[in-house]
Amino acid sequence: MSKLINDPAFNGKFPAKSYAEWQDLAGDVATHTSPLALADGFSRLPLYHQSPQTRAPLRQSGAWAIAQRITPHKRGTSNKTILSDVEGGANILLLDFSAGDCPTTASLQKQLQGVMLDVAPLSLVPAQHGLAAVQAVLGLDVPATISLYLNYDPLGAHILYGTDISTNFSDDFSPLKEAEERPATYLLTASGAAYYAAGANAIQELGWACATLVTYLRHYEASPQDLFPRLTMTLAADVDFFASLAKVRAARILLATLADALGVDKTSLPPIHGETSLRSFSNADPWVNILRATIAGMGAAIGGVDALTIMPCSAASASDNNLTRRLARNTQLILQEESHLSHVIDAAGGSHYVETLTKDMAEAAWQVFQDIEAQGGMVKSIEAGHIHTALEQQKAAQATPIDKRQWALVGVSEFPNLEEAPLENDPTNPTHRVAAPFEALRYAAQQTKPQVFLACLGAQADFAARANFASNVYAAAGIGTIQGEGGTDCAEITAQFTASGAKIAIICGTDDAYGDYGAVVAAALRQAGALHLALAGKFDMAGVDDKIFMGAAILPFLAKIHHHLGLSEGAK
């Protein structure tokens, strides 16, 4: 045994290798593979090597808190369901007041009757109701020693809900003064998640969250030493697993850097609350949201959040139900108690890729923060329109790969399921959801369930790939397809179109078939009454109105099809 322990292969004392030596070992994979472009301007290299890194401060040992979202304004939420959430493992109740009337102390007492707040403390999303919601919660008979997360965030509320902001927050913050005597109460949150929900990328989210935190420190009448540990930071987690993981780690570096600059104790950094973002959620085929939330939640958990909210798969819809809430809650329990993610602190630490991504994110976000400071701070940047302009630019940048299906939305733009109706939309949700344009088309087609004809050319093996591709494109707008039998007989193909009852057709086949007799088929279909005629592929052929192919923008195309079908867009 002693020989094994002293063997370099077992004691970890491997001889150091340079990056060039690792490249030689990896061969062509490392030298001839292009970096993979990621969102937010980063790239993933084929090979990473050890380099000096600033290790992110670690989360305290133990499991993160399971923060279950409670939506008083939604159908399906009641005192009974809240008690069920606590019984099922939730140890923070996140009261989301982002829609509906402002809560009162009396209404909260009714909803929270029988809830043991020492077991499941309250955390708020005051949203547009602001201090009125905070005061309603402070009116509850909650012992001062029990944790309470007020999460007042006037800047985040302005970005998402258009509430007024002031250049001087001293008056706005005054009602929070009564909570200062509660030692376990957190007063404000710097919510990067609010900016992310409005369309920001991960770097903007981190940088603007830091700028928001500094703004609150400046305007609140308390010393940084007293206030800093009573703030929280809220971050979004999304379907990019490594980006979500690295973002939380980068946030801890940024908070530690701010603590150094402020001269406050780095051992009492603001806790980080992660929440799975609704940006990638869809009401079409909502069960896929379970996978999205699991990936996002796992990234946030490994990244080291102190509390985590995994949204139910129905969170973007108008109602909640016990099943989807339980699935969301159980996802966290599985991550904690079966996957044992909470047993290892900073499990991704030491991964050269994760360390590099964390470092790059922290540095880029710090530059964003410094740019905001150079503009005079977050309030002035908002009032000057810089933040809103950046959000619009970012949303436009996100729209292109979604429209061209370079970023696949499973169940929405890829593999849509027309057998299952989309959930009713929640019109009060301000989150910029990338699936929303497709959902609007699905809702518009839901009642009539229109169909188009696939005019297939040649044998099954010739047209199958493009026919399947075309079916998926039309299905993304709620339009079914009737597939022709194929062949080369123009009259027979036209007769099949007429028998289908469809008014719109798309020609599917090989480029050779298009060149041989595609134009003749197109002319015959037009003569038979086709209102719109498309071609699957890039082949230049006379007689068609549009072409669809991989990489083409499909939303304008589908909107045109809806127009020809007499459908109007609109969410239910």
C-alpha cells in the first residue's frame, strides 16, 4: 500500500504539462476544431489548461433552501396548496405578487393560516406593488428571530413593470426602517433576474445587479457594514447549464470584490437566490419545461446558490396546479437527496473550463458595472435610456437565432405536438419569452386547426426528409399537413391536392425532381387554386411564392401563411 501511495500515479503529483504538450496529445481534435460560439459573446474551446484563477467564495456547507413559488393571483393557489408545499419539502415560501391586487395583511393571514413560518420563512416578490406589499407582510405576526426576505427592488420593478423611480431613494426606503430591528430580516434584493426576464444577457444581468446593489447602498440611510449583509442578490438560471453554473460562481467573485471596495466583511456576503427563468418556457408542450427547469436548477445548485426556486412547468400559464408544483418541488429534492448535489461544495471547482468561464464572466460583468458607474449610476443610466436601449438590442439579437431555429425550442419550433393544446397564456407575466411569437400563431390556429398539402415528388426515400422538415415548420404555427403519395404524375399530384381540401401547398422532393418537373407541378397546383405555394429547399424554381430551408427565418413565412388562411394572431 505504501508503494501505491508514493507512486505519482496515485498521489496526485503528476508532472506538469504545458498547453502545447496537451495540444500534441489531443492531436487534430484540439488544433483543427474551431471554438464553439456561445451566447453572450463567449466561445467554448476544444481544450482547456490549468491557469491562475481567482477562486469564487464558497457557499456555506449544507443544502440550499428550497424556495417554492406561491402565486396568490393564480387559479389553483390556496391555503391548502401552500400547506401541501411545506409538507412536501419547501423550506422557503416565495410569495409572488407580480399580478393581481396588492395583498393585505388580512388576505395573507388567511392564505398562510396554519403555516409554520419558522419551518418555511417568507420571501417576497413585491413586483409593482412595492412597499405596499412589503408593509402587508410586515403586518403579520412573525417573530423577529424568524428569517424574512422582503426583497424590495424598485429598480427591477421599474424595468419589468414600468413603476416610477426617483433619483433619491431615501423616502422610498423609509418604511423598511421598521424592519431593521428584526435581525433575521433581509431588506432589499438586487435582482439580476428582473433584468434577465426583460431580455438581458448573463453579463448584463450580473453587471446591472452589481450596479443596483451599489445604488441601494448609496441611497439607503445605513452604513455599508450594516446594510451589505442584509441585502440579497437574485439571479436567473436558464437552459445553458454551464453558463448558469458559472454565473453564480462569478456573482460570488463580484460580491467579494464589492465587499473589498466597501471595506465590509467578506464572510457575510449577501445570499444568492437562484430562480429558473421563464424566458425559455413555453405554454406549448409544457412538459418539456420540466427538462428546461431541471437543467437550469442543476446548474444553479452546483454553482452554489443559497436558495433555489424551480418554476413549475405551467409557470408561464394562467393557472397553477398541485401536480406541476409538486414536480418542481420534487426536482429539487431529487437533486439534493438522490443526486447528493448538496454534499459537495463547489463541485465544478477545478474544472479548467468552468474556472475560465467563471473568470471571463466576472471580468466582463465588472466592466459592465464600471460602465454604469461612469454614466452616473444605475438610476441615471435608466433615465438616460441606456438600459432600455441595451435590452431592445439584446432582444433583437436573441430573436434571429430563434427565428432561424439555430436555437431549437423543443415542442415549439422543433418537434411541435399538435395533439396537445397549448396552455392558456398568463398575459400579466412581463417576462420576455422567446417562444411567445410561435405561441401566438398556435393560439390563432387552435380553433380552426388548418392544414396544408405536401405535394411530394418521386419516391418516399426522395421526399421524406424535406416533407418531414416542412411538416415541422408548419406545425410550429399550429398548422397540420396532409402528405401526398408522391410520384411523377403531375395530374395525380394535383388531384390529391384538390381532394385534400387544402388551399395552401408546399412542394417536397429532391433538387433533381425540382429541375425535371417541379415547375410544371407548381403551375398545375396554382391552376387548381393554391393560394400560396412554397418549396422545401433552396432550389431556384419558377412558380413558387416562398422557399423554406434550414437557416431560413420562418416566423415571417408562417405569419404570411396565417394571413392567407385568414387567421389573426393573439394569445388567449
